[in-house]
Amino acid sequence: MASFSVRFLGCKISHVDAHAVRERLLADGHEELDAAADVAVVNTCCVTHEAVTKSRKEATRAARTHRRVYVTGCGANLSGDAFAGLPDNVLVVARRIEETPDFVAGDVGAIGCVRADARLDRVRAFVKVQDGCSFSCRFCVIPLVRGASRSRAADAVLDEIRRRVAQGHREVVLTGINLGCYRDRAAGYRLPRLVREAGSTPGLERLRLSSIEINHVDDELVRALRETPTASRHLHVPLQSGDDAVLQAMGRRYSTGTYLRRLEGLREEFNLTSDVIVGFPAEDERAFENTLRVVEEAGLTKVHVFPYSPRPGTVTAADDPVPSQVKKERSARLRAASHAACLAHWGSKVGRDDVVLVDRPGRGYGDDYSPWLVPESAPVGELVGVRGAAVSEEGILAA
């Protein structure tokens, strides 16, 4: 028997992929330890240069304390020498994501199936329903490291959701690289139908979408979310830029007009959050000002800001004219605007009731993914009723 640890960097998809390796190793009879394990699995991210740097550091750190380190995930499939020069006990697993758990487990070696069902290590369960992307945004490396869009069979997805609920997970998050591309053509499923049926799983309290592209926020999906009682009132819809010329240069397939029109009427019902890239090669000061304006007009309450970072193999890999100091200054301005919008949204909760899923001592999230500060006595993993009393820099204070 080997002991192992698993860590991940990056998005919810990275967490799901890391857990797939974890679950397979547990099924083969190996023991999970927080520290001093024989084997470490580091599931990496490569969406920015900083993410790759952090992934390298994590792998190097693990190599000092583990006999064997497996570097998996998006970064492992990045072309070039991103992970060259690591210690000899580090193995970079440059394989299709679906093949990685079997490869790592096979290399570690099985001792017999003694644990066939491993509970996720988080309060909410992330269930991947789709992977890969068949679009070609000029800045994005994900299609190169994850391949074309593909979907899981609806039966397999619904079976996993039932299993996670039976394990005690009160909330399920449907995840995918391009979630709106979900298709099970043989069984007649698109994402709206999957939302309806997943949301009706007995025992499930809350269903959430991880991220959805604006082109997929259509009437059918919105209707499914509204008519599914367990569906949360939160939509994370990447914007990337609020300037049409920049969007065109990025290879995005929508305009700011489309973005605003699709979200019109939803801001009173859904908490809307987003991603924005700052300092893309085509972005000048006027374009950035347009982004600030669109963020405000769309009613976005939280923006994840990513300074542009050229990615190897992409169309814009050799194009990075915006000075780093300008990126830093623009990022700070957008983060400040986002924080102000957050505080205003949280303030609207004062004096109102909500239900919070407590995911760690003293903290949790409401139905619309607003952060709450709850009493330390609130049980982790449970849904608790709260009333907003005040707002702090970290979230809404529960009475």
C-alpha cells in the first residue's frame, strides 16, 4: 500500500480532475495523508504564466517530501518546456484528462479494491458533465491542452449526482470547460433538460452552474433555472472585455450588445458574476473604459480579473504590447469597481432572510453565492437560516 496526497491549482474543473485521481487511488486501497506521503499528485493549471509558475513551485515543493510526484492536469499537457528541469522524482503525465486516473493508479500499483466509493473532500460536490472546447479564442490555450468539446452521458451524470447526494453533499455544481455545449444526443439531452432532471434529484438542496458563456444564456436555459426549485440564483458569465473591437480581436463570438441584451432583466433575480482579461494586445485606455462601463451596465457584482498573459501555441502567443504596469493599474481599477459592486450587493441583504450552506467554520454561501459570516457553532455541511445584520469586507454578517 502507498500513501498519497492530492492537491490542485486553478478552477473547479481542476478540482474535479484531481478528485478523479484521488478516488481511483482510494479504490485501489491506498491511504490518503495530508503530509509525509509516499506519492503526491499535483493537478496543474496553465491559464496564465503565473498559474504555470505556481504549478511548478508546487511540484518542486512536493518533490522534496514525497518519493514520487505526478504532475497532471492542463499544465502537464502544455507544449514546450513549462515543466522541464524538475527533480528526477517528478513525472509529468501528458495524457488526455480522462486517461490520467488510470495511468497514475497503474503506475502506483493496485493492492486490491477495498474502497469503491470515496466522498468528495468538499461540502459541495462538483460534477463534471462536459470537457474540452471546440472554439478558438485567440488567447486561450485550453483547447490545445484539453481537446475538443465532449460530453458525458446523461445517465452517468445523473447517477453521479445521486451518489454525491447519498454521500451527504447538499449542493451540486455542474461543471464543464464550456458547459453550455453539453449534449447527449442519443438520449435527447441539452443543458436545460439536464438542469431540470439533476435539480429534481431526491435529497438535493441546491444545484448550481459553474460558468456559462453568454451565447448559451438563452430563454430555454433561463426558463429551466427559474422552474427548477433547487437551481440557485447565480450565474457566472464570462465577459473578457467590454469593448467590441477587443472582443473581435480575441476571437469571441458575441458583442457587448449581445452580452447586455442576454442579461437584461436577470440582474434583479440572479447574482451575476464574470471574468475579464485586462491588457489584451488590442486594449487601449478607451477600450478599458468601455469594459468598466459594461461591467456596471450588466449589473455584475463580482469580477475575476486576469491580466493578459501570452500562452504558448495560441494565435496571440507572441503579442503582448501593453506594459505590465498598465495592466497592473487597470486591474486595480477594475478590482476596486468589482469590490464596490460586491459591497452594494451584500448591503441589499441586510434585514433579509437567506439560507446558507456552511462550508467551513464561521463561513458559508447563500443561494446566490453571496458569502456569509455565520456563528462558529453553525455545523459545517448543513444549511442554516440566517438574517443579514451588517456587511464587512469579507461578506454579510448573519444576525
